[in-house]
Amino acid sequence: MKNRGTLFIAIIVSLGGFLFGFDAAVISGVNSFITAEFDLTSLQLGWVVSSVTISSALAMLFVGKISDVVGRKKVLIFVALLYSISAIFSALAPSYSILVIARLIGGLAFGSALVLVPVYIAELVPAEKRGGMVSINQLAIVTGFSVAYFSNYFLLSLSDSTAELITNLGINTHTWRWMLGLEAFPALIYFFLLFLIPNSPRWLLLKGKKEEAQQILNNVNGPEEGKSVMSDILKSIKSGSAEANSSFFALLSPRYRMIIYVALIVGVAQMAVGINAVFFYATNIFELTGMGRDAAFVQSVWVGLINVAFTILAIVLIDRVGRRPLLLAGLAGIAISLLVVSYGFNEAVYELNEDKLANLTLDMDKNLLNPLVGVTYESDVAFNDALVSAIGRKEAALYKGDILKAAVELNPYLLLVGILGFVACFAFSLGPVMWVLLSEIFPNAIRGIAVSTIGFVNSLTSYFVVQFFPWQLETFGNVSTFMIFAISALIALGLLYKLLPETKGKSLEELELELVK
């Protein structure tokens, strides 16, 4: 019964991860629409997409300390409200600026959730179940990705309908607004469910609420084991009280140097390999392979499904195989997959002939494309520059996918294998393992502020990747962009091979004795 209760609590809390995944992925189906609607440059589009990561970084920097003061549960309830507000204002945004502000609010929510959900679960469950339970949050995140990709595809399909209900709801005229607004429904459900969970027992002990903490630990671990866990936590809190009072500066202590190094490497690597570029721009990337807009939305759904399947694999393996083997194997697979993608784009040739132009069905004057006819372009950068010069940025955003489908000659299956392989390798390694590691390797006294700090670095890295991804593609091209991500994965693999410890099956207090010198 206690195991069922623990699982129920972990699932409720992890809905914060689901909302993060939905929020992160839903924008991929919106990018082309808002680029045309607000006539955005590549850097402006990057800011709309990445704005959530910059406010997420700020939230991560402070949320750990705030949750140490008021409690994990109260902060998570506030997070659910922020998710709802962000979704509603994003859907109603009348301008580029308002849309950015709404997404900044959403970033505060999922930055906080990314830090607090794994910390809360790690502080609640027994050591032998911690890896799998914390990984439920990653499963929720990737499920959110998958649901967002599917809902985008579903709404895009509905937008072609002339049914009276679809017209009255404005789905065919305001498709992207519906894509963004749907998030409000699960956000409100999350808000009400959070009132059903207990406070973190370790946080309660830090506040001197021993009896309440003991009751929760007994419910989770059983009475006998609960008393043993309580004793270990109290010893840890007592030995670490000085660091707890010194806040951020405790992280600079030489005794934490090694775990800070490991956490920083993993935190930077998770985003530097470019995973959020794929998640946030999935539809745009698949359009680059020449599949066309509709097929790109379908392939985005496959990204979500692969993500879910391999995250489940990670949950099954993480407490059996261990964190280190999964992380190292995943990084090797990520590097290989990205090199495949880079090679696939390197083989592409772009040429639009008269027959292909005649077969194009576009809601624009196709004669504008005549300057491209009969010209062979060896790089995507040259072709894109010529396309924008011929028809303008707004029309290029709307019709680029279909034009590329007619013009590009490459192996789309090779690229599909590379991209899906990248997602799969990430899903069973860096995705879930990073947050499990961060919830384990830091001692009780500094866990809140330490996870927040590493989360800030992680989110800041994500910001730079997501903000400049459209600009990178426009300036350096597909080949160089994915090659940079591959090199990042290889560097991380080399560093972690030397430094990464194994944390499988050890209590938080045992890890503190082992890792803190």
C-alpha cells in the first residue's frame, strides 16, 4: 500500500514535468505561424522560443533557497498557477512583445518545477527506489513533449476543416493560439492535485517538525525503516548546519569541489548537445529534410514517441545498470547520431526546376520563385538566402517546407535515423540521469541551493542553444550547426569517463559520506 501511495505522490508531483515538456514542445508547431504573423527575424524568433529558458534560469537560481524557506509543496502550487497564466496570455497575445512576456512567465514556472520535482521525490522515497521514482519526472517531461507534438498535428489537421464548430471556435483561423492555449487545462488540474501531497520530510526536519516528518517517513518506508532514515537525516542536518547557513558560498568549499565539477559538466552537457534545439524546433528541422510541412508535423510526433519509449527504458535500467553506464553509453550514441545528421545535410543539393515549380501548390504568386529556377545550390545557406531574397521573410516562413520538398535532393531517411537516434540516446541517458544525479550527489545541507545553481547553469546553456539555433542555421548552415553539437557530446564523454561516480543503491546520507571530502 505504501509503495502505491509513494508512486501516486511521485506521479502527481511529476505533472510539473509534463507541463514543462508540453510547454517546450508546443512552440515547435507555432514557430512558422508566429514568424509570419509578427514578421519576425531569426533572432526575434529565437527570443520568442528561448525566452522561457532565460526566465527559467533565473527561477532555478532562487527557487531552491525559496523552497528551503517556505517548503517545496507551496512553491509547486504557485508554479501551477504560473503555468496557467502563461498559457492563457500566450494564446491571447496581440503582439510579439506580449507573447514574449507570457513565455517569460512560463519559464519561471518550468524552471522552478525542473529543480523542485526531482528534489522533492528524492527526499521522499527510499534509496533503492529513488532512481526509478525520480525518473518518473523525466517520463512526464517526455510525455508532455509527445502530447504537445500530437496536439499540434491534430489542431493543424482540424484547421483544414470547414465544419461549423471548427469555424466558430476559430481553430482554422487561430491555429497557433489554440496550440498554446491548451496547456491551461492540465495546468489547472496540476494546481488542484498538489493539495493532496505531503511536505518533504527532509524539509520538515530542517524546520524542526520532527513528528510530522516521522509520520511521512513511516508511510513511505515502513515504521522500522522510517526510524533509521530519520536518524540518518538528523545526523546529516546536524553535520551540515554551518553550510546550510552560509547559502551559496557553501558551494565554494573545497570539500564539495569534485561533486560541483561533475554536476557542472553534466548540467552543461545536457543542453550543449543541442537537445532543446531539436525539441523546440522539431517541425522546422524536419522541414529542412524536404519532407514538407504536414509530414514534418507527423515526424515530430515520432520524436515524442521515441522519447517516451527510451525514457521508460531508462527508468527500468537506472537502478539496475546504474547511472554511469547509461550516461556514458548515451553520450557516445548522441555523438554518433549527430555526426550522421551532419553528414546527411552535407550531401544535400538544392535545385528548383520548372516541372517542380509547376507541381507546387502554394497560396502565393509562384512567379516570384523564378529567379531560383535552374540554379543549383550546394549549401542550405545559399538556397535560403536566395529564397528570402525572392519571396520575402514572411512568405519563406510559411512556405519554406513545401518549397524545400520540391527543391532538395538528400537522403531523408538517413537524417530521420540520425535525429531519432539522437533523441533515443538522450532519452535513456542525459535526460533522466542528470536530474537523478543532481538529486543524489549533494548533501542535505546544500541540496536546495546546489541543485538551483546547477539548474541555472543548465538553463542558461539551453537559452544560448535555443536563442541562436535559427541564427546558426541561417548563418553557418545545417552541417556546421549539428557538428558543433556532436563535438560538445564528445568533450562531455571524455570528461565524465574520468570523473563520474556511481550513485546506484546508496542512501543520500551514504553518498554524502562518500563524495564529500
